[in-house]
Amino acid sequence: MPDPMYRRIAEDLRQKIESGELGHGTQLPTELELREQYEASRNTVRDAVKWLISRGLVETRPGQGTFVVEMTDPFVTFLSVPETGGLEGVSYASEVTALGRKPTITPPRVEIQLATGAVAGALRLSEGATVVSRHQQRFIDDTPWSLQTTFYPMRFVEAGAVRLIQAADIGEGVVKYFTTALGIKQIGYSDKILVRSPDPNETVFFKLPDDGRVAVVEVLRTGYDENGDPIRVTATAYPADRNQFVFNVGHVPEEIAGPTGGQATPANGAPSKGG
Amino acid sequence: MPDPMYRRIAEDLRQKIESGELGHGTQLPTELELREQYEASRNTVRDAVKWLISRGLVETRPGQGTFVVEMTDPFVTFLSVPETGGLEGVSYASEVTALGRKPTITPPRVEIQLATGAVAGALRLSEGATVVSRHQQRFIDDTPWSLQTTFYPMRFVEAGAVRLIQAADIGEGVVKYFTTALGIKQIGYSDKILVRSPDPNETVFFKLPDDGRVAVVEVLRTGYDENGDPIRVTATAYPADRNQFVFNVGHVPEEIAGPTGGQATPANGAPSKGG
DNA sequence: CCGTATTTGTTCGTATGTATT
DNA sequence: CAATACATACGAACAAATACG
């Protein structure tokens, strides 16, 4: 018996789940039943269930039981632009409706702030410089989907882009608005993607389990003008368990758009025999 | 008392960690000391510590104690190609050495397999068609960094690209080899990024904690030729806690290369006042 | 190398609270 | 209201890993 008992119980249940013997949504035996099946104490079977929870394989519902998690089909976000059409022409709304879902965006919450570390660095401002932040919550089919905050240097407002500090959506997009209002063109952007644990706000908004099991993907997009100067930085947070991201480079056939369904790992594992 | 006790203990410790009162690498009070400080039982303070572990804030070392985790500075992978230069000209090795680290790649493990769901779909082959897989383990400074498997349709081998089925690295890159050997040019690729929990192989190779807390980022890259036909699909898995990914679109200034250090969320949270 | 103290890991028992049916 | 099922909390004992003399 190399492994502790709660691990052996957990591996046994895991095998039953992954083999399909316990399908999505089905209820596991109750703690009392597991205790009898494995001849362990209730605390020990609870440790096994906790291990499964930390893998995202099951969830517990007080008063009901323990259930194999249902897989929601992931939403795919395109972070690159189609070859045809201007830079970043597609908006959030068009991305989503194209897939037959109903997008919602809250009106922006606008704040005037002092730039801190990461934002100041990305915008090449000194710490403490004034920036405008515009924060929006985005939903798909009434499900919370992402939290987005964009930071702009205050000089753009002073130069006449006053709609930045109005709490109303800029329908045509800020990129186009900058072109018409200021003559500033965004000719490129850089996306940095990282995965981290959610902060308390994100946990509440996305209704994530409060054990921090589900990570968030943060996409940091910095836009540049013709002089190579950064004109804005956008931080968007997505729950990692319901999102995928696609980048196309060069020429890619059209059909590679919709969700392709199965995303199981194509055997990145051990060799068929030996190691 | 709204929250359970173990949560209040955990939040208190969390606050001490995030405020810097408990710096990286420092030891937390022992379970016995915590039990005295918070007047709770050992099991309760252990539940609090488990909550911190699941957030990746601390780690326990049997026989030693509980410690605030050390942050390793993340490695940045560029998934887009520089504007100058051919499609996908940069190789893994040059990406890494440019940042002053020593890359290592194992010789490929070559297998002949039957295409399954995801791979068959991406390569537009029928299920059960023959494919060649080439699997490599990649290290940086002797730290396991990624697991990569590329799948090619067998027809390329039959057409003369015999080096695909040799267990030796293809120094100039498979993309270039395809051009010289077969006259096939990759004119674009599509990257799909997703986050999932590690499988047992990845847990061992990356030395991840066996509680599945650290996710892996999987990058699925499908390459296309001039006819829009897929010529290969590469699946690369990275531990989510040590990696970031950068995509550049359009024109982006040169300096946006090195690790920019701080990756704290730039305030995607609640408003300064109210909700 | 050995033995001891310290610290976390595992397992059991028990009691009580809370959510759902 | 009662029954069921999971959540929290306490106490206890022994095992395993580590550090130190």
C-alpha cells in the first residue's frame, strides 16, 4: 500500500469518472455509502472527494450530494484580426453574435487614476501620471464572461478626446474614435497572456468556487501608434475553465472559426511503451 | 460570524502575506503556534493552510514547516513572428538564448499512430488515418519547461519527407524542411490556447504539486499550406505558473521583448467607491 | 550512524450547523 | 417538520519527513 487511503479512493473514483462509468452530471455515492464501500471513515472519504474537487472533476452541493461536473462548451475568443479588414476591426459584439449568442456589455465605469507600476510601464508614463480608466463587465447569454479595464494617458483627453471621460459606450470603438478625433492611428498591438488565481472581485463576478481552484486568464493588450508610442493598455480577465483563445498568423482558411468541439489532449503523454 | 473560522484565519494570513509582513520564502508559524494564536484546533488551522495552498500562496514541507512561496520570474514565449523575416522563422532555441538562458531539447520520440478525434479533425483526416507523431521534452536551464508533440499526415513521409520518421532533430525546422524536400510552404498557422488541469505525465515531468492546483496551458498550432490544407498540428503544454505568452499584431516597437517584470493585475476590480 | 525532537501527513471518532428535499 | 447530505469544528493517535546533536 504505497499511497494513502484517501488517494486510493480518489484514484478509484477518478478512474470511474474518466472511463465514463460515472457520466457527466451523475451523482456519486453519498459520503455514508462511500464510507461503507471503501471501509473508511467519513473524514477519509471526504478527503478523497476534496482531492477530486481540486481537480475540477466533481462538485458538492450541500443537501443534495456530490456530482460529476458538467462540461460547458467553451467560448472561443479571437485575439488576432482577419486578414481582410482593418486592424482590430472586429468588436466584442460582432465576435459573439457571429456564434449565435447574445452579448451584453455594461456601460463603462470611468475613473481618473494615477498610473501604477504595470500600467505606467506599459504606457511609458512615470509613476503617478494621470490616466483614464474605463471598466466594463461583459456577459454572454447573461453569463458573466469577462472583466475589462482599459487605461489611456490623460493627454488624449486634454487633446480633445473628451468622450473618453464620459460614462457611455463608444460605439464605433475607441480605436476608430482616436483616428477621427485626434488623427491617431493604432498600427499594432501586443497581447500578453498569463494565468493567475482570481482576486476576490473576479471570484464574485464570475461566480467561481471560493477555493481558488479555477484560474483566470488575463490578456494584456497594449496598442501602439505610428510613432511606436503606446496609446492604451487593456486588461481583460476571463475564467480559465470556459474560454479558449485563437490567434491566426498569415493566411488561414476561413472555416477555422466556430468551436471545433473536442479539446482533449492529443496524447502529449508517455510513449506507448517504455519511457 | 459570517465566515467560518478557517476562512477568517486564512484571510488573516493572506493579508499578512500580500501586505509583505510575511515575505517570500519566510516560514509561517507552525501548526501548534497557529493553534495558540487563533485559539482553534489543529485541524482547523490546517484547513486554513490548505485554503492558502489552493491559492498558491504557501507551500508545506513535511518535517520543516509552511512557507510563503517564492515567485520565479516567468518565461515569455512569443507565439507570433516578427514583422521582418519569414513565417515562423524563430525557433525555440533562439527565442530562449536571446534571453540569456540555456535551452535543451531531447531528441524526438517518433511514433506511427492512428489519428484520433482532435488530431484527425485538425488535419482533416478521417479517424484511423495514419499519422507520424514527434514528441520532445524541452528544458530551460535544466528546468522542465514544455512538452511538445507534433502530428503529420503519413502522406508526407510517403512523398519523400523521410526525416520525419527519424529520431533526430530537424535542425533547420520542419517548416523549412518541408519546403526544400516537398516544395510545400506553410503560409499561415492558427494557434488555439486553452487552460486545463495537468494529466499524470505532465504532473511528473513538470514536478507539479500532485493536488492539481497548477494548470497547464496548451497551445494547439495548426499549420496550413498554400491550398489552405493543414500540414501539421502541434500540441505544446506549459505549466501555467511559470509562463506567459506574447502575440504581436501589426507594427509593434522592438523593445517589447524582455520580461517586463511586474505582472500584477492593473486594478480590474471594484470601483473606488460603491459597486 | 543513531536517536530524539520538531513539524507536517493521515486516519479515526464525534458533535453540531446549514442547505435541500 | 422531518429526513438527508454536505460543512465546520474539535480532539486524539500514529506515521513520515526533516533537522540536529
